Amino acid sequence: MSNRALWSMKKKHEWLATPRKAKRIKRAARVRCGLQDAMDRKAAKA
């Protein structure tokens, strides 16, 4: 009998504890989903 399930559960919790790295999205994709406009508005305020 292996402890595979326990090991995977332990690893899952370790992954949940660490902050996720933001995914890199190309500008064209950001423009398509409207994210670029929001980023531009945020940059204009600052």
C-alpha cells in the first residue's frame, strides 16, 4: 500500500500556500478581453 494520496494532498496544500505567479498575456489578448483599457485607466490615475 502506497502513501501516494497523502503525498499528493500534502503537495496540493503546499501549492495553495505559495502565491501564484501572474500569467503573461500578450497585449493583443488583453485588448480583446478589455483588460488593456482597464490597465490604461489605472495607469492614467497614478
